[in-house]
Amino acid sequence: MYEFLSAITAVAALIIAVRQYREQMYDKRVRQLQSLYKSSKAGRNYFHKVAKDYYQNQYGKRTDVSVEHLIFRPEWMPEQPVPLRDVELSLLEEPWRRSGNPHPRFLPTPREGYAENVRIHCAANLMNLPLFGLHEIRVQNGGVQMTLREGCYFDFFDTCEVLAAEMARDADRYILRQKDFRRPAPLKMRESLNRRGGLLQMDNRFVGIGINLFTVLDNVIGENGEKGAYFLLHRRSQNVAEGTGSFHVVPAGSFQPDELRINGHVEAGALHECIAREFQEELLGIEEFAGDPAQTGKLANAAFFKPTFLGVGLDPMNTKAEVLGYLALDMDDPKAASLFGGGELTRINRYFSGTYEGTVELVALTGANLHKYELHEQSTPAFRQILRILQRTRPRNARADTASGEYS
């Protein structure tokens, strides 16, 4: 009897020990995830450099791939800007299958995926809204064609943004690996992506699409009555899920499905309509998702609202697709100036106020400032890539002092 009780006691003790061990490991993974998520936001610029180095090592000798601030095929950047309204869009019949999303073991509950773990354990303000993912892009004969597929924001987080967390965990080990190839290879999720077609093959993950519009206000009346051109700079707050604490263009946002889908097709001009909605939300004070579609349509169809498509690139950090655009608004046009309460610099500055996502300020459009913010470590990769493009080809509709080489 004594031996039987001793055996029962030993089994019970083992069960308790195993349960305690599992709880300890679970708590450890929770703390690790919180640290990784915090690091991937706070140290994003450093991790972007490491990720860019990773892809430079992979693509550096290839002529069909460019690794700059973003990664792209040269043909993804049109020689001449294309009206954003004219970008042709098609939609795959089959949406993204979430069952194929990765479940990395460093998560507290891997079966839930990265997004759900971050939402629960890191108190991240994530909403699993519908999202368009990029499947293919073609730029030819002066036109742009993009093939999309439908999914959700969590699909992007689970297949792309999770790479940022892995980079936050393994960046230092990757750097050491570059110095000593006897070390085990880190960044296993990126290596797995390479085995499934690589970064430029966009059917191996759900490639969320960001739209980034570099906005210029021309003929702004300064304090001394002189006229000049300024671009809008967004200082993003700590509240946003992506690009925390960074400098960015404004407006910028994710390309999400809405009423622009009809019978499984995406209407022409959907990108144009989407950025008009973002323009209202970020610059005109319209609450997110609460704007009047009629007012959005009115802005999108306004004669002065003519954004252009500059190209598409992939962010090395999370492999997201970034659509790059440019918009010039002439403050001599009363209708354009009315968006900001007038065309005077002081009035426009007073118009902007801080929001949940950050603050907006006007920066003089000069060659020196374009160069400054391209090199600034707080600028997002998409912002930097736009600035590089604009320094190669002067912006249309912005007046330039050809003698000094600076924009006026």
C-alpha cells in the first residue's frame, strides 16, 4: 500500500512539475513576445538596415533587382509618372487561405498566429479588417496593372509583419553569422520564404499594400508675402501599429476593400478613391471609416486632385508592398486652398493639429530638405524611396530654381 501511495505521489509531483514548467515556458514566451514587439517598433530603423543588408547579399549581383530603400524590379518604376486613377486592377477569384499562415514556435500560442498573440499579449490596437494583398504587378507600355487578392489585416501580420519580429530576435545573430559562417543560420522564416520562391514571388505570403502619397502645397504665401512650395511631413505617434515614431508622407494608409468591389471585380480608380479617403481622414479631420462616400467622391473627382503613381517597392523589414505616389496642390486655386482654410503659411500651420496617429508640419520643398529626409534615420523606407525618386526626376508642378538646383 505504501509503495502504491508513493508511486501515486511521485506521478502527481511529476504532473505538477511538468505543468509548472509549461507555465514557466509560456510566461517566458509572453515576455519574449512583448520584448520582440516593442523592439520591432522602437528599433525599426536599425532592423531595416539589417534586413536591407540581408537582401543586398541575396540580390546584390543581380541586374533584374534593385535594392535601395525598398526592393523592386526596375520595371516596377515607370519612366514617367502615371495618373493613379489609371492604374488597372484585377482581383483573383480565390482569396488568401489563412490556413497556410505560419505558426512560429516563439509565440505563446503558435496556433493563434502572430497577430492574435500580439493583440492579446502586447495590447496592440489591431483590427482584423478586410485587406487587399498584392499578387502581381506589371508596368509596360506606359500603363500599370496590379493583380490583387483578398484577405485580412491579420493575414498580412501573420505572414509579413512577423518577419519584423523575427528580425528583432535574430538581427545580432545574423550579423555575427556574416562574420563567422560556422554559426547556425538565423532568420529561418526568411530562409523558408526563399525556398518558396523568394521575396519577389508574392504568392508565398499575403503582401499587404500601403499607399504613400508625397503631398506638395505650391504657391503658399509666406509671412513676408513671398510664395513657395512645401511638402507635408507626418511625425507618426507611438500609437500606430506600423512606422511608430517615424517621419512619413501624408496621407498614407493600407489599401482596403470597400464599396469599390462589384461582383468580384475592383473598379478602375480604386487606388485613387482610397487615397482620397485617406486624405480626408488624415488631413481634413474626418474620423476613420466615418467619411461620407459622396464627399470622398467629390474630392477624388476634383480637378485639382491629380495624384500620380511613381512605382511599387517592397519594404525589406516586413516585405510589405508600398505604392509610391505624388500630389501637387496649387494654393492659387481657391478650391484647393479651401481644404486648409486658405493659402497662407500661418493659416495652414494653424489648421493642422495633432491626432491619434501623429502630427503634420510643412517643410520647404528644397533639394537640401529632400536629401536631408532621405538620409534621416527616422524616415520610413517608403518615404526615403519617394525622396530618392524625386531627386532623380524633379517633381512636376513644383517650381524649381534651376540656378541653385533647389525647389522653390
